[in-house]
Amino acid sequence: MNTFFRNSLLALAAGALAVSCADYNETDNFYAKPDPDFVEPYKDYAPVKSYIDREEYPNLSLGATLKVSDFNKQELAHAAAVTNFDNIAFGSTLMSGAIINAKGVMNFLDMKDLLDHVQDIGGEVFGSPIVANANQADDWLAMLTAPIEIVVDYVEGKKVNYNDSTEFHGKVEKGKASIVKYDDQNMLQIAAAANVRIVEGFEVDPLATYTTTFWAKADKDTEFYIYFSGKKVEGSGVDGKWSTKAGKLTKIVVEAQSAEGETEGYLRIENTRKSVVHIQKVEVGYYPDNHRPQTAQEKTDTINYALKAWCEGLMKINLRRINSFDLIDEPIDNKAELENGVYDLKHSTDKIFWQDVLGSENYAPVVAKVAREAYQKYEGEPDELKFFISETGLEEQKKFESLLYWINIWDGKGAKIDGINAKLNLSYSENPETQAAYEASLNNLLDNLAKSGKLIRLSNFDIKYQDAEGANVLAKDITEAQRQKLADYYGSVIKRYMTKIPNEKQAGICKGNMADTSDPVGLWSVDSRSKDWVRTATYKAFCDALSGK
């Protein structure tokens, strides 16, 4: 793994060297700006990454998480990242959901800008998950796997010709309606302000769109509402009214579906008070639903096409500049068990999950094969490519064992999973018993990870601070003494990782947030007035722990 933004001026044999603000952000031939604020008591510390003994810990890297937009601005967050960290991860902002629109158009412009810049300054990026359950191009996948249009024949329904009628036997819901002589022919007359079903007595298919055609005439311009099987059908007039011109036999065509839950077919006219309306004849018919679900094979072919298209687009832009990726993100469902007692993978009933189509056991092998082929197609060296499975909640023993179960299955089918990216959710508590439980859980996690035999990366490395009652202490309220306790725990976690995980299996630690959010999680706090970043005790704790102090 190449060292990210290595600054030869800042190589340390031991401890910290004092450097000037001018030197601090210089990375090879690139100057990252603006500088974070250099103030006491941590003014003389060098960039955090420079404290790693690269000979003793050749595989250990320090990462930071950023949004693509924040990195491409090349402002304060960018400067802090490229100066202090070995690599950058971009979370969900480089996943398919942020890049592919509903029509399958892929927008890699921001990704290309950041990779070109990282390449220019000699940096590294840790790849966002190639596939997952969340942050996917759901609209595109839904479009690709939607039912297929087919040719269907028109189905004739009911016909009524009032020219041949002498009495009206239909349903009058309000007012009056009768067969009268009009224009030398029998027609159905609907009185003003009457509600009348002009055709009824047929079953409706709730998925079908019905076409009802009728011919109407009135002595004066008139307006009326139309309802088809309980659903109002909007016309072009005010408030959705339909209309006829005085003295003209008008053909009216109504396209509509029935209201939800309605099984009885009818078309009702709700006449206004302007004029009586005369109906000559009515015809109803429909085209059945002209879609059919994709077969299992068609859906499999479609998803394989989508996966190949996504991986090809991703790796074409990448051009071997990213060599380590999360292959799959958070696959384990801790609510569903297999017959052998381990947790199942996540499955969906309302969205397309890759594993539902590819199959649970073939999920990672298929994705790995397609991604690897695309990586090699666009100048990638296969020996350089590494795949991780990222998962949260691995402190739970059963979830950890379940993840290993699936990794072993996928490895057995040729996926070649290189590492585990354990997403942390850490807190420090002022309650001694609670803190002891937190530390025991962390130790168990690290011991389990070490036994896995995989490369181990810790991500989302943010630690929240809790008071003795369990309430989170906010960044704006934390005291210096509390900040120091938090910093000491950060240092302790780093040291445990460096001692418990074998050196050759250390794939690195990735900070979730470099600066404080509402929680005091940062190596920097944010000045409320200037918005500058100011080093905290956590900055020193990182430097000390990484240097072996």
C-alpha cells in the first residue's frame, strides 16, 4: 500500500517535531490550504500520520471519512485530511445511489475530479461499498426489473343503446331519469341536478383501465361530473367537470380505473342544474393489464446486466487508482436466523436486493467476479485488489460468528474476501461499571477480529462521551477534564488495535469525523466564531498512541 500524502520533511524517529504553519500542509509538490489553527497547548505537534512507525507497522494506515463535495472544495476539511491521514473514504457518496439516476445514467464527474486530484498529489482512497442494501440505485433497479409490456386484445364489455329502449331500468341515485322521445329517437333523459348510472351491471378488473364511450346532447350548454365505479374522472372544465355544447350530439370518451376495493362496474353522471342531458348509447370495454412479471431467469439476467454496467462504469473512472473496496456493506440481518442458528442475510419484500436475485451463497462470489473483471479490464493489477466486507454491531458474538459463516461460504465459492471492515459504535462513560462493560466488549471484538485471519480495518472511529447517568455530553458543554478522559480512551483503543491485531493484518483505522459534530468526537474542535479548526486533546492522543507512547 502506498503511503498517502507522505511528507518527507515530517518523518519522525520518535516523538513530535516542531514545524511551522508554512511547512505543515506541504505534501510533496502540493500545498494543502487553508491551515487549521495552530494554538497552545498542541501547537508543536506534526501531522498525525507521521507518528506511525512504518517499519514496525508497515500495513497500518490512518484514514478519514469525507463527503465528495467537501473534498472537492479543497478547503479546510480537505487540507486537514490530506495532511494528517493516509487515505480518505467517501462513505455513501461514491455508491451507486449517488451516481446512477432512475434511467441508468451514471454521473461520475465528481468522482473523476477527486480521483484526478488524489492522483496528482500521490494519495489513496478507500473504495465505497460496491453493493449494499442501502444507498443503491433503487429507482434504476426497479425500472430494470419492472413487469414487461405485452400485446393484449381489447375486451368488449357492456353495451346499451337507448334508441331501442322504452323504459329506463338503471339506477337513479338522485333526481329523475327516463326514456323520452328526443330528436325523433328514444334517448335517456337525465334531469338537471340528477345523479344517474348510465351503464352498470358488469364486473371490473381493478388493474384494468376501462374505456367508456357515450353520446350526449343537450338544448343548452351544460356541465356534469363523471364517476367510474366510485372514482371521480377529471374532465377539462372547472372542478373537473365535463361539458357538451348546445344542440350538438357529442361523443364523450372516458378512460378510468375503478376505485380501490370496488368490484361493481358502472359509470355515473352527476348532472348540474344548467340543463337536462340526453344520452343516446353507451359502450364499455377495456384492455387487460398489458404487463407481466419478469421470469426468475429474466430478472437474474437483468440484475447481472445492472451489476456489470455499474462495475464497468466504476472501474473505468477508477483506472486502478482505488485498490481496496468494501465489496458488500452490512449484509447480516440480526432478526432472521437460518436453521443452523446463524443470522441470515438481509432480504427485502419491497425493493430489489442484489442477494435476493443472485442468491445468498452466490452474492459475494458473483459481485467479486464482476468487479474484479472490470478492475482488470481498466488497467488494474489483480494482485493489488482487495475486498472487505463491512458490517456494524460485530461486538455481538452471534453477529460476528454469522458474518464469518457467510464469509467462509463466499470464500469457498471463490469470492476471495481479504478483510473485515468493522464499523464501530463506541462510547466512553463516566460510570465505572458501564465503562468496564464497554471496554470488555471492545476487547472481545478485537480478539474475535484477530482470530478471523483476515485483514482488519476499523471504521467510523468516533467515540461519544456519556456522563454517569448515560446522557451524551455535547461538544459545546464538554469540560477540559472530560475531553482529556475521552482522549485517553481514544489512545487506549488505538493501542489495543495495534497490539491485538497482528501487524501483517492491520489494514488501518478510519476516523468517522475529523472535527467535532454536536458530539465531541473530533481531533479538532470548531471555533464558534471563526469556524476554524482547533486541535483538541484527542489530536495529541492519536499522535502519542500511534508513536507507541
